[in-house]
Amino acid sequence: MPHTLDAAAVRDWCRLSLAALGQAREEIDALNVYPVPDGDTGTNLYLTVESATQQVEALFPVGDGGGPTLQTALRAMAHGALLGARGNSGVILSQLLRGVAASVGAGPGDASALRRALRRAADAGYEAVAVPVEGTVLTVAAAAAAAVEALPEEAGLSAVAEAAFEAAGAALALTPQQLDVLGRAGVVDAGGRGLVAVLGALADAVSGQSPMGPLALATPRTTLVSTQPERPRVADDPDGPAYEVVYLLDARDEAVPGLRARLAGLGDSLVVSGGEGLWNVHVHVDDPGAAVEAGVEAGRPHRIRITHFASAAAEQAAGHPAHFEQLGPARAVVCVVQGEGLAGLCRECGATVLSADPDRAPSSAEIAAAIRRAHAREVVLLLNDAELRAAAGVAADQLRDEGVRVAVIPTRSPVQGLAALAVHEPARRFDEDVVAMTSAAGATRSAELAVAEGESWTMAGVCQAGDVLGLIDGDVAVIGEAGEMVATAATVLDRMLAAGGEMVTLIVGEDAVPGLADALVAHLRRTNPVVDAVVYEGGQGAAPLVVGVE
């Protein structure tokens, strides 16, 4: 079947981009030396793509039903990136995505459409930046567009996407030769590195090599790894502007040229992206009030963020001591869980709970808010979902900068989270407590049941829509026929106990068949009478049953 760029591929592109930037975030932050060495480009790109992903995910209905058109999905991706754009790099990326969306009409998302989209993206990026500089993300975008334009007309969609990715990587490697500040630091451009990750995700999305369905988690492709300096700190450059000003602006399109001219006279690093009445403005200035006033004259600025570079550097070096003194002395545990039953159980154990929607993963901002809600100097974060590691890393870094000591225990399942929570002891030293909780989680094997949404290849063979799947440690190990939930669960339990075990935990979801837990406990008494069992009504919607073996 020929690969096409459709709405589902756009959703996969978003998911894969987020995963790739999550993996590369710290590396990209360390590369960040231009235009200001504030060490946040990777985080800013992640937050920008996270916002884009949320907008696209919201278009897809739960369960069966039609999805959005390609054009609608691309516009949502671009709009989400515009709303969530952070920093110079995020604003430029949002404009690149806007260029992609603007070039794709109601026609098919074929190779020709992708060629046009990449060219329009590159042009849009240059248009957004007041003073374009080569050796940056703009150069990388232009190289990708030029490479696909040079391909033979008969080149297919996957070949076009792959060529863009490869050309971007090659252009990235040359950026230290084009921009002196990069050459002196011995690094490639941070924003360009992020764009290479996004283009690699696009190549995977249109090729189908890395599907992002409920039964498969893609591994983002890696890109050029460069020599990295120590993580840069915000520079207090007496010759450069003292403030970064960023805001969203509701304004007529005809008011923007005047705004650009006004802001260009106030400072540098000016990027204005958007259109159709909504704009994202980024500029470095000495007079932040004048920059905001320029926005007021052009329209209605909102979500205004002003950063004083010297103060940010001091806070970064000092670990935000003022905020730290405001925190309570207690250590807290924050658990991310689905289902009221599980949430109540964690609260009874003294944890702060972030309730997760089965159809939408919590964002880094929501995780950060939950950590703040715990109001503690030391926080242990239990994710209970492997896909949250990147978002949790962003949230943890934000809170560390605010003076909170955060340890993320990457529990993959709620049974591992409960095992960790059971050995939590606030009286221990923080590091000792984290080690004990991590060990308890690691000693708990996990499994769960799921119902297949359609025909798919799995580690256990081909499943059909409605089949009951038994996943052990994340991989499909058992395929049961539709309606055979009890038998499938019993088989999963037997396989797990074949490697030994003393305690079985069963967490029953809202979609479990009646009597499932009772049937499994009875089965356990017949086959493994020395193994203890405990049952919880979790109420989670994602899995009818979660199993833990310790």
C-alpha cells in the first residue's frame, strides 16, 4: 500500500517528534550558545511540539469514527505550535510548521505536496526573522527544501521525507563553519539539531516504519551527536539587550509590518510568526515596557513573558533560594494514575495525585503543577507510564530551577508505583528513599490486558479487532479470542508465575468483565496455593486488568 501524508500520519509525526525531542532535550539544551547561551532550546522546542501534539490529538474522536482531514490536522499542528511556542527556536519552528500547513490544500498529501510544503516552510522561516543569520535552523530548513527539489519527479513520499532528513543532518554538521560562536564553542546549532529530530520523525511517520498505535511505541531515530560543552548558563552580556520579551498578539495582519519595524529599532533576535489575526512575538530588548507598548499599539498582547537575563543567570546559579525558603520541610510523593480507585488508594498512602485521562497523556505543565501542589522541598515522582518520561523530565528540570529536589522513578505500570509507594519512608535520607523505592518498583513485574482495536502484527502473532491481548512488561505475549478475558488473563498470570513470585496484585479496570478478579483468585488458589493475592478496584479506563508479580 503506498504511503501517504494524511491526518493519521500528522498525528504520528507529532507523537514521534515529541518522543525524539524528549530523548534529545538535554543534548540540545547543552548545545544552546546562540543567540543567547541560556541552555533552554531543547526544552523550548519540546514544549512547542507538546502544544502542537495536544491540538492534533484533540481532533481525533475516541473509539470508532471519522477523523480530520489532512489540512485540518496540519493547521491544528501549526496553531498549537504557535500558541505554545517558547523562545526564539520555538517561535521559528511554529512558523516553519505554519508554512507546511499553508502549502497543503485539499488535495492528496503526496510527494509533490511535501516538496511544496518544505519549500514554503523554509521561506516562511526566513520571513519571520527580522535579521536572518546563516548557520542556524533557517539554514537547515533551507537545505532540506533544496534537497527535495533536486530529486527526480518520480521520487515517492518516503524518499522525499528521507532526503529532507539527510540533507538537514548534513547542513547541521556545517553550522559551526558558518557561525563563529558555534565554531568557538565546538557545537552545532541547537535549533537546527531540533529541526533534524522533527524531520526524522516526519520520515518515520510517512514511511510507516515507526507506527505510534496503542500496541507499538516508536524509538526515535538518532541524529548527529556533537561535542557538547558544559550546560550553558544565561549570559550577562553588557553589550547585548538585557531582557527577553515574548507574547501572543491579537492583531490585524496589516498592523504587523509596523510592529516589526518598531521592535527592530528596540532590540535584536526579533521573530514574529503567525497570521490570520494571531501572532507570536519574540525579541531581546533593553526596554521591555516599550516592547510591550509596541504590541499594545498593534493589537492586544497577552501571555506576556519577560525574562531579565542577568537575574535568570543569578537564580540559575543560586538554585532559586528565595523560592526554596518558602517551601515546606516535608518530602512528598507525586503519583500519576488513571481511575478513581487507584487515585484514592494513592491518596490514602499520603501521595499527591495527578489523575490522568486515558485518552490524553498529561503535559509537562500539568506534571509540574502537581509537583508544585505537593509543596515540598523534596519530591519523588512516580509516573506509572513509560511514555511520560520525556514530559516528566521537562517538569522536573523546571522545578529543580525553583529549588525543589525532584527524583523521577520511571515506573511503567501502576503496580510498580504501588510497590514503590509501599516502601516509601520520609525519615530516610532522600537518596536512600529513592533507591529503596526504585528497587521495589524494579522487583515488580507487570502485565495488563487490552482489547485490540484492529488487525495488527504483534510479538505473539497477528491479532484481529476485538481480540484480548495480554501484555507482559509492555510486549504482547498472549492473544485471546474476543470475549475470552478470563482465560487470557489466567494464561498471562501462569506465564508470569513460571518465573517465580510470592505476591500477585490485581488492579481491576472499568471495562473488566464481571467476576474477573474472583475467577483469577480462584485459579491462583488451584495452581499456586502458596502465592498471596490482593485485589484493588482501580477504575482505570486504559486496561481492563493490570497485574503485578513480586
